[in-house]
Amino acid sequence: MKILVVGGGGREHAIIKQLKKNKNAEEIYALPGNGGIGKDAKCVNISAKDIEGIVNFAERVGIDYAVVAPDDPLALGAVDALNEKGIPCFGPCKAAAEIESSKVFAKNLMKKYGIPTASYEVFSDMDAALAFLEKSRFPAVIKADGLALGKGVTIAKDLEEAKSAVRALMQDKVFGESGSRVVIEEFLTGPEVSVLAFTDGTAVKPMVSSMDHKRAGDGDTGPNTGGMGTVAPNPYYTEEVAKRCIEEIFIPTVRAMNKENRKFKGCLYFGLMLTENGPKVIEYNCRFGDPETQVVLPLIKSDLLEIMLAVTEERLSETPVEFKGGSACCVVLASEGYPGKYKTGFPVSVEEDCKGEIFYAGVKEDGGKLITSGGRVLGVTAVADTLSAAVKKAYAAADKIHFENRYMRRDIGAAALAAKEKN
Ligand code: AMP
Ligand code: GLY
């Protein structure tokens, strides 16, 4: 089987490493991949947003199956375009991907089908949004409707901050058309949990839960990033919570998408907050999370390619999705300065006795060596019987990876360990 994976980050590297375990995966291509992924797949320099380029490549090479991992190509209709040429895919069609690419669509869906989420109002007129804020309670949450590299959300502590967030989106258009509509929503509190679930539009099979660490600095300080590290499972996601989430959120969401004629097939990501009034949806993503995937997939026991094909062929209910026991921790090594300005081009070296699994993101090949080329350079994951052992092992491995301006958070897993002690 010739398989194509669209994307080029740590998530895609983790997916490719799992797919490789299936002996039918004879050739794997990554578009565009990266220098580190190059060890596990053939990287082809076609952008993940170049839908025409992807389709042409797939036809030319005779791709049998495609996995579309990032949000942009999904929102741009990569799956629809590949399907049109008869190439089966893992990932939702464009209409279903809107569950992530439009927060207004997602919020309205939840309201219509009674899926628990923060209360909200939608505005396409800036003056109306500003007037609404005058009588709002704070903190309030301001969200751009469209994709904004995970940076379209502001938690405004007072009226001034809220107004400037609305102006930035609607007047200054800092995220372009993504901000032409905004959602203003109630501020919720409680532990956050990420749950990725396979669904073929009918069956829903959740994966092991995880916890992301989105802020750049220790103790959840500093700016939001794409994610600085993860642990799995998430100790807050008890069996009791899981049962509620499946009944009140996961199954109703998949059914709602069917009713709207937007059957969702692929990996549906539930960003949840466990509030005093039960679990609520903070966001949906229409894809695997990054860096959640780097802790979830190393714990999978079943064959990923088999599951993906079952999703595509709508026979997930009869396909096992099983996870090993134990825990995983992923520490992201970034270029100092990320998510702001940072320097790249530094050689990456890994000591021989580094005992973590490395998922490369912002690296490129340069004369047979890897050099840094992005903000998040790589993630290193360790698996162990206990969470504390996984965290220790991941940091021991991270300390054996070097590049000049290496930066990492030192407290990945600390919140999860503290939660475990409390329970
Ligand atoms: P999002 O991009 O939607 O994942 O939001 C980024 C982060 O903002 C989330 O991980 C939450 O920590 C926070 N957030 C989003 N919506 C809310 C809300 N309604 N209440 C409190 N925090 C929120
Ligand atoms: N880690 C959050 C995301 O993938 O959007």
C-alpha cells in the first residue's frame, strides 16, 4: 500500500511511526514532512495547503490511501478533492471540518443539539459586540470565528481588554477574515482535558485522554503556544467523567453532525473543561491534536492503519481500539523566544543513550545533519508504568538532546501529578 500523510509536524511524525508498524504500509510519503520525518517516510516538498499539488502528486504516484492531519487542508477540502479522484482518505470532508474551522458553526451546533458548552453570543457587527461587552461580566472570552493558529482566543479580565480584543479582530483584522465574526462567551473554570476519538460517523471510539500545556512558561504563564508538552492519561478524566462525556458530548456530537448532513469521519478532538456543572466543550478540532498525538499514539495497542481504514470504510464498530496501560509524557523542545521571535539554523544533536522517542517538527536536513527550522523543534516522549516515571524519563531524554537556543518547560506533568495526589 502506498500511503500519503499530509502535514509536517510532530503529530504527523507520530502518525507515520505508527502506520509503519503495519506491514502493508510499503511506502509512506509525507507532504511536506520535515528533515526528521525523512528518516521514516519520503518527504516531498509540497505544502499542506496546496490542495491541487497534493491531488496531482497522489494521482501521479498512485497513492492508495491518504491521511490528512492538519486543520488547514481539511478546512480547504483536501479530503473532498482526493475522494473525487477515487483516493480514500482518513479525515473529515470540508463540510464536517467546519466543526473546527468555524467556531460560530460549532457553538450553534451545540446549542441546537443541547451539547453542554459555555453560553455565548455571536456578532458580525463590531458596534453591537462592543455594546454587548458594556453589560457583560468579566472575565469574558472573545473568540475569532475562523482558524487563527490557536491564537484567536482572548480571556479578557476587564471591559478595556475585551474591547481591544474585539477591535483587533473586527477592525484591525489581525487574523484576516477569521475575525469578521466573533463569539463572546462565558468564562468557565475547571480542569481541562483533551480527548481524541475515532469516529466513522456512527461508532465513536475515544482514545486515552490527555492534558496539554499550552502556555509558553512554567506554571502556565506567558503567551499561548501550539502546545509545550502533554501527558496521558489525564488524571482528571475518571471513569465516571468519561461515561458522562460519551453520553452527553461524544455521541450527541456525532449524531448532530449526521443530522446536519455533515457526517464526520476521522479523528474528532474534544477540548473539554470539567466544570462544577459537569463536562463542557471548550472547542472541537477536526483532527488529531499536536502534541496530544505524541502521547496518545505511543500508548495505542491496536493497529493504527487498520483503525483508520475501518473509519474510512465505516466499519469502526467491529474494529478494536485498545490502549496499553501505563502513562506517557511528551516534552516539547522549542527555539528560545517561541511563540514570538526566535533564531533557527542550529544543529540538533541527540546523545546515543537518549531513551525517548523523538517526534520531529521544526527541523530540516542540511548536509546529512538536522538543523532547527521552526519554533517547536521536536517533542520527546517517554512511556512508563506510572505518570511520575514517564515524566522523569521524558526529561532525562530531553536533557540528552541539544541545540543552541533550546528551550523547554520544566513542569510538564506537574499539574497532573498534583491532581493524582489529591485524588
Ligand atoms: P481554544 O483555542 O478554543 O482551545 O482556547 C484556548 C484556551 O482558552 C483553552 O484551552 C482554554 O484554556 C481557554 N478557554 C477557551 N474558552 C474558554 C472559556 N469559555 N472559559 C475559560 N477558558 C476558556
Ligand atoms: N494541542 C491543541 C491542538 O492541537 O489544537
